[in-house]
Amino acid sequence: MSKLIDGQLFCAMVIEGALSIEEKKDEANELNVFPVPDGDTGTNMSLTMASAKNEMSKQLDKDIDLATASKMTASALLRGARGNSGVILSLLFRGMSKQLKTCKEANGQDLALALQEGVQAAYKAVMKPAEGTILTVSRVAAQHVVELCQSNPDAGCGDVLRAALEKGHEALAETTHQNPVLEKAGVVDAGGFGFLAVLEGMSDAYNGIHKQRKIEEPEPEAKSGATFSDIKDEDITFTYCTEFIAERRDKSRNVQRLRTFLNSIGDSLVVVEDDDIIKVHVHTDQPNEALEAGLKFGQLLTVKIENMRQQHSAKIVEEAAGLESTARKIAEPEKKYGFVSVAAGDGLVNVFKDLGVDEMVQGGQTMNPSTDDILHAIDAVPAEIVYVLPNNKNIIMAAEQAVPLCEKKTVVIIPTKNIPQGISALLSFDEGAEMDENREAMLDAAANVRSGQITYAARNSDFDGKKIKEGEYLALVESKLCANSRKLDDAVKKMLREMCKKDTAFVNIIYGADMTEEDAARVEKMVHRDSPEAEVTIINGGQPVYYFIVSAEG
């Protein structure tokens, strides 16, 4: 006897799917072939699903039909999507929601068609779909269950879920041979693995299997709201409320030393730790230093920085006007053009601000912001037309998903893949030109700048014929690995040799949080060996992860 999926069961399935990928995120992360520290697939998919889990948890005791539950899930995933894998996952659920929009309950055929609709939605959003990815795994699984229901109309939801998982695992195993990079490393696709982890959790919930999870007691309601006008601005000791969660990869590091350091630069400190993560809350004037301290333990999973003085002033204005705070506030246009850019590091933030960027989104490698983060930044720009510069290839899709959510502004995504491309695009902007003319000019400028980065190996890897050891310096040119070495200067020299020619006219050296101006001056001397006539600019970017970011033009 087949069981139908109603709204309540779907909520439970989404929650269990989120718990499943949370449990297996590290396993997914380890499948990432490229050894650079990045917004790892498992982490991004887990954070994306967590946004839906939080929303669905609120609906468990409510009378909700399937169409509403699937729509709410799709909306939460869209806003919470992080990284390309998270965006694709959100699109799979968006397509499912579209198919289920008239369903109070779903049978096996409804579920199979929903999976197929999800795949179609994901494929439409990817310009050049590649085989051996999450798209392949989801497509093969969906096609199989649709054919199953055609040959057996009585197939139930349990049959569909079981068949989708069986065929999905077969397709996942094939990804190793469909992608040359995966085949060299001997691993399956991380995104496909993550998708099946979610589907396994959903299947468990359908079958009444639930993981042990802590039910948090609701906090008691406050007797009355705070009156912000009673608080003086000078009573706020530090400006920035800084919160982050760091993976605890380096378990040898002393958490007490982190507490001592954070206490020295701020107050209101809370540090919560377990075997896998460290969660930090601190009020400080140096949020960058707090984040850099967290990065020493491992990747940052979430980051939130809020200006408390600005929030305080806004609350007082709201109280005076008798207004209630709302989650989304859209700035009225005061000019034709505005800009949003993504970057990490005080120096880089200042560079983009100096070039005319209105709103900065904290993020980059290891810290992929969500679609909602980008959307809120767009909302805050007082312009009719807003250009968005993601400055990272793993953030472009999340930025693109914000476009249809902006009803009152025209949003143009300039798909910059790194910081130099973002800077070059901004320098080409012409206030007097039309929107499309500026878009083309910015795209051309971004395409004409050569970029290189020096970072470190986050894991041991056999990549592109090179044996890479964790902790080695990695030199990247146009996102491709060109050298690995235990010595920083060796990696820099090989990168510059590939980037800089005798006729190179301009070179920018952006040094990171772990480097000094003297280190950058040493790199400048190396530049002049290959490009003696180049005009070199040194910038203190303060960025994490990258020791140096270098651009070359001319």
C-alpha cells in the first residue's frame, strides 16, 4: 500500500535531508579535488539545506499542505544558497516546487515528475552543463523514476525514492570516469554525493527513520521591548558585532589563547567549542583580526558583521517615527548607478569603496555569501541600476539568483571571477554611458586582466600530475595551478614568470593579512626582473587565505 507525501511529511523529509548532508559534509568536502582552500561543496550544501531546515522546523506543528511546504522550502533554499553546489541544489527544489504547486499530497508519479522538473530547472540555469556532476546524478536518477512510473503506474513514493537512490548511486560511481580530473584523483563528484546524501535523509524520513536531534527549548518572551533611545551612542564601546563559526581542523590550537586574544580586542565575548567547530561572538573594532584568528583553526562556515552604532541610530529613528523594524528594507533611488562588491579584508574593502562601491558583502574563498546576503546589499544601494561584482567563480551563481528577487531595481551581474577582475571592471565604468554599454566595457576590462594568487594547500592531493602536500604554497594563474612549493618565494617566482612579460605595463601586488609591506616589496623586485618597465602598485589588502593577489595588464 503506497503512502502519500503531505505537507507535514515533506517538512520532516526536508529536515532529515538537511541533517543527512550536515552529517556527511566533511566526507563531501574531502572529495574536492582542487587542493586550494575554498567554499567546500559539502559545507555549502549543508549551509544551504540548513536554511530550509530552519524554515520547515517552524511548520511541523502546523496544518500545511504539500504545495505550500514545497514552495516555502524552495524560497528558503534560494535565499540561503551558497556556492555553485548550493545554488544548484536550491534549483532542484525550486523545480520540484513548481511541479507540486497544485498538490495537497503527492503520489509516486507526482514525486517522479517533481524530481524531473527540478533537474530541468537546474540545467536551464547552468550555461555549460558538464557531465560527471550533480546535474548528471540528478538527471539520471529522475529519468529512471519517471520511466519506472510509466511502466508501473502503481509505483508509490517509497518505490520512487528507493529507485532514485539506487540509480543515483550508479550514476555517482560513473562520474569518476566522466570527468578527467575526477578520474585522475580516483574520486566521485562531491556535488552528486551531496545530492544523494540529501535524498537519503528524505527517504529515511519517509520511512519513519529520524536521526537523534536536539530540540531546543524556546526562549521565554521578553516582558517588554527595549527602548533604544534610552541608550546613548557613547555607551556602545565597540562598533562591530562580529559572529562566526570556524571548522576546527587544527585541533592542536589552543582555544583559550583565542579567547584571550579576542578579549584583548573587544568585549561581550562568547566562545563555544566542540570537536568539530568553534562558534564566536564578540564586539570589536577590528572584525578582520577576529576573523583571521578564527581562520587559523580552519575554514569559516558562517560570518556575520553588524555595525551596532548604525543599528542603534536606525532604531532610534524608527522609535521616533513609530515604525516597526522589517527584515527587508529597500533604499529609494537617489542616483542612476550603484555597485555591490564581494571581498574580504579591510584593505580590499577600502579599495572597492574608493572606486565607488556602495555596499560591500564580506566573503570570498572559504566564505561564500548566500543569495540573501547579496540581495540585502542590493536592497541597500540607493540606485535605479545596481551592478554586482562577485569576484569569485563560486559566488557568481548565488549573485545571479538574487536578480529575480529584486522587484524595484535593475540588477546587472558582472561575473568577475577574482579581485583583479572586479577592480579592472570598476575602473572601466563610465557614469555617462548607458547600462548595456557599461556592462560590455566592464566585461571586456575584466577579461583583459591577467591574475595570479598565492595560497596554500588545504589537503594532500595528486592534482594535474603534481603531488601536493597539505600546507605547501600554491601558485595559481587564471585559477590554474602553475606551481607548488615549500618555499614562498619559489612559488611567487614561478607565478610571475607565467604572468609577467617584458612588455607588461602595469602590475598590482595586493598583499594579505599574513604578509607585510616588506614581503610585497620583495615581490616587486621579482616583478621587475621579468617586466623591467612595469609600473608597480602595492596595496595592503588584508585578505585572508591569499598571501598575494597579483594582476598584470598591458
